Amino acid sequence: MKWTAEQDAILTELYEGETPASVIGKRLGRSVQAVRTRAFRLGLTDPQRTQRVAKIMAEDRGLGAYISGRSARQKGCPKVVPGGLRPVARAYWLAGWHDVDMELGHSVIAEGAA
């Protein structure tokens, strides 16, 4: 299936707006690989953009915040959520911080009752 000028315009607009390729693909009825290939052929690809989008997607899923929380706990940092995180990311950060408790064998219930 050939790309139309209208699809190219939509691809360009969404791609430059840092919309993930998977979302663009669904909108245009194309595979992620087809979107990436077309973007490359249109001269839209940018390695820094790819890194920003990957980071945004990870943050949307909470993965980055979760890993950050785990890392903070493993380093012995206090339970202070970094400012600027959205509420969902704050929850993931705290989940990562508390998961280390389980791995270290701490029980908030048992220790709180003592």
C-alpha cells in the first residue's frame, strides 16, 4: 500500500510532535516499522527524538519512576519523592522504594506493632 500525501502530512505532524511510532501506526493503519521507515525516508528521524520518546513512554508506564525509587532506597536515600513527578509517577516511585523493603525482609505491620 503506497503512502499518500495526506498520510505523509499526518506522519510529519505527529512525528514532529513527538508522538510514538506505535500511536502513529494505529492512526494510519500501518505497522511501527512502516512508520519508522517512512519517517526516515522523509528525513524526519532524529536519534535524540527517539530517546526522548522512549523516556516519555517509560515515564507514562511508571517504569522510570519505579526504577528511580528502587535505586534511591538501595542507596539509602530517605523516602522523599522527587518534585515534578505526576501523581501516577509518584505512586510508582513509592512502589519502587517500598519493594526494596520486601526484598530486605522488612514488615511495616510487624515493625509498626512493636
